[in-house]
Amino acid sequence: MIDLYQECADLVNQIPKGMVTTYGTVAKALGDEIAKRAVGVMLNSYGPPIKMPCHRVVYSGGGLGGFAYGLPKKMEMLAEEGVFEKDGKIADFENIFFDKFKTDFPLKNARKKQLDLAETVTLADPKKMPDMILGLDASYIGTRAFGAGILFHISDKKVVKTFTSESKINWPYIPTYLGFREMPVFKLIIDELGRDAILMLDGNGVLHPFGFGIASHIGVEFGMPSIGAAKSLLCGSVGTGTNPPVTLGGHTIGTELKTSPRAKPIYISPGHKISMASAVKITAKISRLKIPEPLRLAHMEATAMRRSAL
DNA sequence: GCGACAG
DNA sequence: ATCTTGTCGC
Ligand SMILES: [Mg+2]
């Protein structure tokens, strides 16, 4: 997949001296305004030394925004280019606002890919349901990703194998595009821990505005059954009763599951090659605390690996 | 200050 | 996701 950090850098380099743009405008040039916070995250990762005019990106309200070297430095750099601020706002903002980016909108392509691949998702149970779950999770230090996989036997409720690996990611976290960020982190782990398992991801399956959350993404990519288990609700509304359905546009796309008496519920959805009923049943079976055991352990492993990597 | 969109 | 000590309750 494309390097979004590079795409963002290429855009920022187009902002002329003496002009400014906003985080949201850069995000729109990337192809989706939802990435505006991610633009800030990416700008903050360039350097030191900063090789592009990050100081020319400001808040849409005219405020200065943030800067890795401190706001006084940002103000000074802008002043050198004839851009000034008064009362904490960019002066003459409307007239020095730049948005004529040359771009091929990479996020629009990514969205199209999601929509195309979503067509290939099947929610029928496999002929032979694996008795193994492969829980996957990741922890981060900037663009360094620490991934962990826990191979967990469903009937025995026992860990069979554990595997961790470090990799570099080239996508920031962008809501509804999570699969693109974590895909490379899990590839090595899935290849190592084998293919006869149901994948379980920390995030959603079809419980997604475009029916293609990370569990669907990873499931389709590897042609394996997958389940998504999210700690909070991404979209849709929750129904009533025990294990209430999560619906969106009249369709049931997930299930709210109370895995532990006092804890907040989690949100289960099939990712690929599995039914909603099986996804919920299996998740309930392998849950002792709030987070399903394979995911809870994968999270702990990934966190431990990150802490030992300092 | 409110609202707030997985990780 | 990350930044982070102690404390309360079961
Ligand atoms: Mg995670």
C-alpha cells in the first residue's frame, strides 16, 4: 500500500512561501477530511530536522495550531515569510489561504478498495470451523509497530503459541481506515502462526460505515475466517435486550456483548467467512474478563515488547 | 464548554 | 494508540 506519510509530505511541500493552509484542507487533498487529525500527527513526525514547511499548516479557525519546535518558533518562521498573527490569529487569513493542491487523492482510492473488497466478504460459516483463534494486536512508538499474535485453542482454552514482531508502518491512525495501518504488522505473524485458525482483531469486522473494518480487511486479504471485537462503538445504534444488535441503515452489522458482569460491553462483528451467530458464540466462549482472552494476551505481549524496545 | 469516529 | 500513582471496590 502507499506511504501516506510521504503523500502528506508531498502536499505540504506545495504550500508556497507567504501562504498557509489548514489541517483539514491537507486532509481533503489526501482524499478524506476525516484524516485531519492524522495530518497533525504526520506533520509532528517529520524531523528533526523538519525538511518541509510544516509551519504553513494552521487551524481552520485562524489559530496557529501546533509545532514540534514550539509555537514561538512557528510564529517566527511565518513572520520571516510575511505572515503575521494578531490576537493569536493569522492576519489576512482569507487572502493567503492556499488550497490549490496537485493530488491524486490516495484516500479516495483506499476507500474504493474497501468498497470493492467488501463485495467479496462472506458471512457464511466455514465447512469445518477451526478450533483455534489467532488473536492479533499492536502497540506503537511513532511509526515503530510492535505486533503480537496469540494462538489460542478454543475448546481447551489454552495458549498454544505466541509470536511477536516489530515492523515500520506508513499510515497513521485514521478512523475507518484502520486496516491499512495495521495490515503490514500482522502479515508476518499470520504467516508464522499458521492458517488453520479464526483471526480475531482488536477492532471491527462488518461493523463499519462501509462494511469493511480491519477484521474484514485482514480476513479477506488472507482468505481466513475473522472476527472483530471492538472496545467502543464506531457507528450504528444499539438495540435492546440481551446481546442487543447494532444496526445501521436497517441492517444488523454487529452485536453488543457483555463479556464480564461489571465491565462495559464490547462490540462483536463477523469479519469474513463466519456468521454473526458463530462470531458471538465463540467470543463469549473465550472471554473470561472484558477483553476476549486471545486479544487480551496479544495486547499484553505487544505492550511488553514495546516497553522492552526503548 | 460541548460534542467526539475502532486503534 | 500514548502520557501515568495511587486508590477504591468486589
Ligand atoms: Mg489494538
